[in-house]
Amino acid sequence: MFYVAAGVHQGRVILAGGSEHHGLAAWDLDNGAVLLTSSLEEDDRPLWSVTSFEVDGQLWFACGGDYNWQVSLWGPSGGELVELDSSDRGAVLSLVGGRLGHRTVLAAGGFDAQVALWDLRSRERLATFSHLEGVGVRGLALTSLGRRPVVVGGDESGDLYVWDADGSLVTILNCHDVGIWTLDAAVVDGRTIAVTAGEDGTVRTWDLAEGRQSGEVLVSGKAKVLITRFGGRQVALAGDRREGIIRGWYLS
């Protein structure tokens, strides 16, 4: 199982995930109960991205994959998978859910070189970002740039895009000579920082307001990256599944 996410529901830790050969499944890690299993039909559909988030205090998961741009929602309180309305085509490679300004949203990107944005309360599509040059979207993040809520995306050509919530393009940065594998972004000490992991095995940090690289090039293999807090400070973590090593760097 390559793609997993976790969250807390009624004081219990819930894990959900899948792989290229298995649809979404979920477990209660406190008692080991299986909360969701995939049908035989779903087992044949690849799953390439899973994320977790809260909507009005309730835990939800989103998953995507397949070849027909299917994005589904599932909550431990909700029971069945719910599909979001979509007219796109191509596999979903990246998902992120969370706050974007005053809304709780889900962003999805995939092989069709587009990013779709939904309001998770109404489940209506808010915008579609289509400025990418015909390559897949491998990483997405939600953050703010100054007082402006923005969506950050990385593509398979190595470019990083920043969009307004309405889909208008703010800026493009060339971050890697090869594709961006994953990314994350956050406000660190008043600066909006993006961390990108490339297919060249490097991890790089970027000051999005100034549009430049911040700090040295880090080496971590083909990694999944995220920004979190450790010991009261914000850190970037990169996990290389081939080496089985997690590396961390302080961002402040």
C-alpha cells in the first residue's frame, strides 16, 4: 500500500489508503476494525493519491486515481464513497484538502495538466486551473501569499505554479530540470515557503514572495515531502521509500 493518510475521528486514529492495485480501504487503528473495503471492481482501478482533512470538525478522506478523473470522498461517519462531479479526463495524481481563505476546499491535479478546486461544504466546483504546459500535476498545497489565499502546484516538467483561488495565475518558478515529484507549502516566520522534491533526488526550498530558491539544495532520493512542526519549530520532512529513510530540516 503506497498511498495513505490518517486523521482523528471521535478520539480514534483512522488510517485510509490504497495502491495502484487496490482501491480505498480504511481501518480504526485503536481497535483494528476494518471500516471500508473495496469492491472487486474497485480493486482493478489504480489509486494514486489519498489525503485527509476536516469539514466542520468532521474527518474526511479524498482519493483519486483511475484513468477517468474520478475523485471520491469518504468519512468515518458517512459510510459510502461519494464521487465529486467532474468533467475532466485523465488519472488523478495529487490531492490536497484544507482551508483556503474562508472556505474548506479540495484541489486535485492529474495527467490532463489541469487543477480542479471544489468547495467541500457545497461540493461545487469553484475553479479549474489550466495554465500548465500539457504535463501532469504531481504535487499540490494550500497556503497564503501575504493576505492572498493561493494554491501551489508542481508539474512533471519541474515548474512550480502559484494560483489565486479564482484560478488566475500569480507566478511560475522553474524549480527542477526534471519533474517535481511532490511538494508542500506553508508560512514560516512570515515568509511563504514551498518545499519541492524532484525526480533528480533533490529537495529544494523556495521563497514564493521573492520568487527565488531559499537555502541549499538538499539530497533525499525520490521522496515524499511535507511541512510540519517538531519541537515548536517548522520542519520539512522527506521520506524516501526506496531507502526507507526519513530526513528532516528546520525551515526557520
